[in-house]
Amino acid sequence: MPVDIVILAAGQGTRMKSELPKVLQPLAGRPLLEHVLERSADLGAEAVHVVYGYGGHQVPQALADWPVNWILQEQQLGTGHAVTQALPGIADDSLVLVLYGDVPLISEATLTELLGKADSGSLALLSVMLADPTGYGRIIRNDQGQVRKIVEQKEANETELTVCEVNTGILACPARHLRNWLEKLGNDNSQGEYYLTDVIAMAVADRFPVDVLIAAGEIEVMGVNDKRQLAELESANRAEKAADLMRDGVTLLDPARVDVRGKLSCGRDVVIDINAIFEGDVELGDGVSIGPNVVIRNSKLAAGCTVHANTVIEDAEIGESCELGPFARVRPGTVLEASAKLGNFVEVKKSRVGKGSKINHFSYIGDTEIGERVNVGAGTITCNYDGANKFKTVIEDDVFIGSGVELVAPLTLEKGATIGAGSTICKSAPANELTLARSRQTTVKGWKSPRKKARE
């Protein structure tokens, strides 16, 4: 049976005390809602419908790349009313899975099992057991253990308040039946809202099977209402990602201090030190070693690479056995070929560094093509920007560049050229020759340094 997913994402989240809509609050560097959209994509749904409200078009604009049917709920009249807004776009022969934009860690395995129960002809409800159920709707069962209804906290009596099995809000149901029950919803309650949970009692009254799946743990069904809960989920997500890495054979020197804010793929014998952050799509080959306080974003590092402390790598491709840092910065568009080396306080942008080439200390290389076995001395910079346009520098194989050199692009240093220390090179340098550009050293005899006037 085809599946349509309805994600409720209309809430303001006043307890966040933020101008940003709640579902756009970041978890692991991405909006809460994006995590739910990603899980929906994993399930292969026929369509995903997101009901949004607070923040206007800010929510769909932030996630415009996702294939979503965006539905504006102009008045927030409750969860039942929100689901009703999405039903016109859903066929009667579909299964409807209701998710929440502020419940980001729900697992694919749990949702697959829940959908299996609904596909068998039931209203499938996801519950969880809580030591402290305060604030949640209670699952009320009869003496045979069958679900009779869900009672919200504000509507529950003293006996019902002692129940520890609570409603997560996540459910799956054939669209035809859900549409029928939602049309009958009333708002005769303390909040004056149309509760989605009321359809459970309607299903029971119609003798329609209600099947409950109890979630394995609280974290995967935990919603986010304030910054404290957001931090709790951040910690839980971090721990889960770290556990996955270690199961795959990655050595984490301190699992509590590694942040994966995206997708991290690792080969064999990868070692990651403390406070490393991985964002976007990152791939580490066999034997890669990552030092402390390293940030890597949307990059691929081939086997045998070593990244020393406090290095930042973004949108780059690093070849085998390269060495980077400490305190190196690799900016977007950079490619390092095998055995290249970037030393401390080296910054490289939109450049290719050839096999075995070295840029060891305090240098900036931008918009440059560097060949093989090149040595770039300390304090070398490419002057590639004239304030309006950027120009390219070409450094061919086996070039040796002394310390403190300025290369004013566009220019080419031909194969085997040597550039003397302290030179400013404005014209191309010929192959296998020494090129330097220095003014004559002069000593001014009798010169005296200026002195401050004595105070009167």
C-alpha cells in the first residue's frame, strides 16, 4: 500500500525564546525538520506533506531543496485540524503516517515496523513507557490490554494520571478511515482544539483494530520544546553517531568529544582524536589519523592521511598519505595529490598541489596550480586578487621557492626554476634558472631613531 507522510511543523515553540521557528532550530548542524525529512526519504514514501504555520514561508524557504508538498495552516487549531489540511492531497488507498517536525531522532526501523502493523489493516499507534509521564497524553487500556482511548494530561482523572504508557503522537492508518474520523472531530475540551488523539476512541467505537507499538526508548520519540531538551537530543545524537563509528571499527580517543553533523564514512584503522567535528558528507580512507580540534566539511581524505591539531578542511579532496597542519586551513576547491604536505599556518584555496609537493610554514596559496616535488618556502604568498579580479599562478614540477616570496599573478614558474628568498616576482620565471628580485641593501650612516620629547 502506498505511504503518504504528514509532518506536523506548525508550532511556534515559545519556550525556545527565539525568532527562529522551532522546527528550524539546529540539531547536529541541521534543522530539526530536516532530520525528519531525511527519515521520510529513507522510508520511500509516495509523497511527503509538511503542515507549517509559525514563521510563514521561512520554513519552506529554508528547506526548499526537499521534494515536499508544503501546506500552510493559517490557524493553529490542534493536531487533528493540522492533519486535515493535508488530506485533500492524499488518496483513499494510501497509508498515512503522521510524524512531527520536532521529533528528529525517530528511527527507520521503528517506523517500518509501525507501517507494517497499519498495512495489516490496523490503526497503528506508537507509544513509549516513561518514568515521569507528566505532560503527555496517556494510553488507556481495558482489562484485556486493548487500547480504549488516549487522554490528554489536562483532561485526565487521578487514576489516568498514574498511567506511565504515553502517546508519542506518531501513528499510521489507512487514509480512508482516518479521513472519516477526522471529519467527526470536535473541540469540546479545555484547549478548544481538535485533537488527533480523539480518533483512537472513534476507531475503538467502530470496532476498528488499534495496534500499539511500544518504542524501545524515550530518546527516539522525544520532542523538543526548549533549549534544554535540544541540548539533550544533541548529546544523544552525538553518542549514537559515536557508537555507530566504533561498531564499524573506528578508534575514538574520547567518544563523548566527537561531533558528526552529517554523514561520515570511514575505512579501516581510522583514529579520531578529541573535539573533531565532521559536517556534511565526509569520507576518510584506511589508516587516516585525525588530530584534536579538527574541523572537516564536505571533503574526502584518501588512505594514510594525517591531519594534525586545529586544522580546518572544507570542500576539498586530499590524496593518499598527505600531511596537514597543525593549524592549516584548506578552503573550498582545493585538491592535494598523494604525499603532499601543508604545514603549520598554511592556507590554500581553490588550488591543486601536486604529488610530493610541500608548503611548510606560514604561507597563502590561492588560485594556483602546483606541480610535483615543489618546495614552497615559509612566508610565501600568491597575490592573486587585484581588488576586482582573480588571477592564476602556475608552478611547474621541481620548482624551489625560497622564504618570504610574493608571486604576483598571473604568472608561471617554469619547471625546475628557483626563486630567491625575499623576492617579489611579477613576471614568469624561466626553467632551471635562479630568479630573484631584491632592491640593493643600503645602510644610512649616522641615522638616529626618533625619540619622544621629554615631558616638561
